Amino acid sequence: MTRVLVLGSGYIAGHVGTRLARLGHGVVLGSRRRPATPETRGLRWLPTDVADRRHVRELVDAIRPDAVVAAHGPSDITWCEAEPDRTAAVHADGARHVVDALAGRAARCVLISTDNVFPGRADSCSESDPTEPANAYGRAKLAAERTFLAAPDALVLRVSLVYGWDRTGLRPNFFTTCAERLRVGEPVAVPDAHWNTPVLIDDVAAWTTALLDAPHTGVLHLGGPRRLSRLTWARHIAETYGVDPALVSAVPQGDTAYACRPRNACLHSERAAHLPELRGLEPLDVFEADTALITGRVTATTTTTTTGTPAATAIATGKDQS
Ligand SMILES: NC(=O)c1ccc[n+]([C@@H]2O[C@H](COP(=O)([O-])OP(=O)(O)OC[C@H]3O[C@@H](n4cnc5c(N)ncnc54)[C@H](OP(=O)(O)O)[C@@H]3O)[C@@H](O)[C@H]2O)c1
């Protein structure tokens, strides 16, 4: 059994932690507040502030992890733009705290990073494309990447917009937010030309756990196989529910809190096809996933939804993740 410290206890950390635990690893989640999501139930958790150097060192000394997955926030890009110093304190300084605390321990590290390290001018970016962060969040994550990459056994996994059902409703992702409104015939307004290669949370968890056991270092991209605009995606969700796609309207991205996002937030990989650990783990197409998520969970969502009105605000103001 491997002892794995997962930093963060949010959407990605919870799913990664659950998958690792199912595979027999000893998992500890670390975040500032005790998580209460279904994914984190049953997982060990310890209070952690990654921005606090001493705190991180004490945690690492106590757990003596064989591996670390850094999947902590802040992940709200709009908040990060308003709070660049606090963002850097957690992502950039936090990375230094983690790497320093692990020095001499031979621990494997995987950092979950982002497409926001790119400016968004190209339709999609691969691992060899030059970085040029689009915003404060991207700058802080790029600094964290560089710190981890200087460690002896670290992989930076840049993932595109992550989606799937999020039952907690704390900060539901774009899919959940759209689906919950459209399901009951409520309109949604989305940015007109914001492009993504969305990736299902299950695929993020599967890749992260597979790569934790692998020898690969450097940067790797995980994007879904379909590049699409949020407008097209939301309309597809409407069609899958059998409601009028005209319920989805377009708002100029620059008029919304999505303004600080790169126009293209899309990733593809030049490396992944060559990594044997990823064989059979090809990410699911977002249209196929929409159908699977909606037809598989339509009854459950009626008892686990957020209310309609806050979700509408979320779409218009970019409060959903990424
Ligand atoms: N979701 C996406 O679409 C996406 C895409 C690309 C990359 N990522 C990256 O993946 C990471 C996780 O994203 P997510 O979607 O899972 O975010 P999330 O659901 O918002 O979870 C973030 C987690 O980080 C914890 N956290 C925040 N500040 C912390 C601190 N100072 N010390 C320790 N823990 C802290 C939060 O708990 P507390 O507030 O209680 O501490 C929470 O558990 C982010 O770094 C983001 O860059 C996400």
C-alpha cells in the first residue's frame, strides 16, 4: 500500500482520493475545512493550509507520504483575478512549501494544472506550445508547475475544463449548472465564443491514479476529444433533455466574469498516446458523456439539485469552475 497525500478536498481531490482508496492506497486529504461531499466520505482528512510553510512541513513529517497529488484551490478564476496575491500565496508559494517539505523523501508528485497557462490564441495547445498565462490564476499555476518540475519525480498534469455531476452544489461545474436549469425548462445564458475541450471527472481521476504509479515526469495534457463552445455544449444538454435549445442564449464573453478566461481553453496531447499506462483510458467524448450522465441520473438529480435561480446567476457571472 502506498501512502498518498492529496492536497485539496474539492471536486477533483475527492474523486482522485476515492479512486486511490478503492485501489488500496492509504489516502489522506488535506484542506483548510473538513469536506462534506459524498466523494470524500470515508476518506481520512487532516486540516491543511498549503500557504503555511510550517503547517505543510508538519503534515508531511506526520504522514511521510510516498506520493502527493496537488489538487487544491483556489480554482475560481474570477476570484483569482481579483485576488492575485492570495492566489500566488497558495499556488506559487504553496508549491515551494510542498516541494521543500518533500526534499529527501523520494515521493512521487502529480500537480493538477490548467490550460490557463496559455494565452488562448491558438485553437488548442499541446505540451510543446509556449506558455503565456492568460490571467492571475494561470500565472500562479505556472509558477507552481515550475517549482514541481524542478523536483526529482514530478508530473504536471494540465487538465481542461472538468465536468460531471456535482451533487454538493457548492460550486457546480458548467455541465451541472446547465443541466439542472435546462432539465426544468429554465433559460440559461452562456458566453458566446468560449471554447473548451471538456474532460469528465472520472477520466481525470483515472489518469491521475494511473500516472501516480508511472515513471513519467514533465508536462502532460488531458483534454477531452471534442473541442466545442460553451454555447454548443449547453444546447446539446438541452437537446439531450428534450427541451428547446432556444432556452440557451449567448452573451458576449467580454461582458461577463468569463472575460479573464482565454477565448480558447483547449488542450490536446502529443505524449499521451505513447504512454502504456494510459492505454484503455481514452477520455470520453463530451456528447456521449452528456447522454450517459443525463439518462443515468435523471431521477437522482431531482433530489440533489441546487435551486434554479443561483445556478442561472452562476452561468452569467462565471462562478462555475474554470
Ligand atoms: N475544475 C476544473 O475544471 C479544473 C481544471 C483545470 C485545473 N484544475 C485545478 O485543479 C485544482 C482543484 O480544482 P477543483 O475543481 O477540485 O477545485 P475545488 O472543487 O474548488 O476544490 C479546491 C480545494 O482546495 C482546497 N483549498 C483551497 N485553498 C487551500 C489552501 N490554502 N490549503 C489547502 N487546501 C486549500 C479547498 O478546501 P478549503 O477551502 O477548505 O481549503 C478545496 O477542497 C485547482 O488547483 C485547479 O487549478 C481544475
